[in-house]
Amino acid sequence: MKKISIEEVKKIGNIGFLSKYIVEGFISGLHKSPYHGFSVEFIEHVAYNPSDDVKNIDWKIYAKTDKLYKKKFEEETNLRCTVVLDISSSMYYPEKNFDKLTHSIMSAGCISYLLYRQRDALGLCTFTNQIEYFSPIKSTRQHLNMIFDQCNQLINKEMSGKKLKSNVASILDQIADQVHKRSLIILFTDMLDQESNIDDLMKSLQHIKHNGHELIIFHVFDQETEIDLNFPNSPINL
């Protein structure tokens, strides 16, 4: 797979353009969601058939054209997804502008654009040892732009002097309770959790499952230094 360098990101502009560039560059013929219903999300007008329900006929269109059309709406029960980003201090490692957080934000942006293309609803949550930001779950273009704005703010934000820890177990418990409808939860984290143990994490995973949600965890790490421990033969300050 082609690697995206930080120089290319700067040329493209922001996370919205980057996401569109990657998704449309690597995926062609993306399927549209086949599920439609009668919720608040209007999609288009379609020709009325005699067997269709008359309550969905757009009588204003009929008055103008003398033809029967019905309104088609997006089903609320399409996929609902919350993208969850760990923005604790450890996510700013290993280097400025291309750290674990930047990689996670770029990936989250691509997933968000992909979900939007499929007419699925999405939301964004960021956290440290507490929830920092939690958006509603919607499928509109305006909502997608709002998520990209949040991602742009994060990707340009300098790490504060204060060491911000993460608490994955507590955050997952809160998300399980706050997301009321069955959803897909996608978590980006380096799992360097200093405020919960493995038992707490397992209980939170069970909580997510019990509430009917599906969880995908992207474990983000730097292979060279955090796994291979390949450091230069000189003093290192972390």
C-alpha cells in the first residue's frame, strides 16, 4: 500500500481533502447502503407506483408537474458508528507532525469519509482520562465537515506541558452508556493506560458487548522504538 508522507498531507491541505483523496484513490465502485426507510433524513424523489403508500407522495411536486412522486428517506437503522480517539500525552510520540495521534487522526478521517459515502451515521469522541469531546451521531455533510474541523484542530494542536494520562476502561464504560442505539465503536489508542488494569478493561469490553455494540480496536504503536526498542547508542530522554 502506498505510504502517505506528511509533506503530501500539507500539499493536500486538511484532513477532509486527505480523507477524500485516500478513499477515492484506493476504493472504486463503493457500494451504497441498500437500507432505506422513513426517518428525518430526506434523500430524493422517486416515481410513485400504484402499490406505494400515498402518505409519502409530495403533493407540491404533483401540483407543479401533474405527476406523482414520493419522498424517499434514509433509514435510521443504517450503520451507526462512533470513532474514538485517544489524545493523551503518549499519543504524541515519537516525533512531531507524524506521531501516533497524527496517524490515528488520518485513519479516523478516512473511516469517517467512507461511512459518509455509504450514507451511514457517524460520531466522534476524544478522550484522555476523561471524555474531552463527544459529538452526536449523524449522517449529513455538515456533520462530516464538523468532524473534520475537530480533526484539523487536533492535528495542529501542540502537546501541552501537562502530562495527560488515559483511562480506556472508564471511557469505554461511559461510551457504552451514552450511545443508546446499537452501534459500531472504533477505538484508536496506544493502550498505554496507567489508570486502569486488565480486569477493568475486560469488564468494560463486556459492558460494550452487553449493550449490543461492536468494538474494533486499532492498537497504535511505533514499531521501531516501542516494539523493537531500536534506539541509538546514546542517552535518551523520553
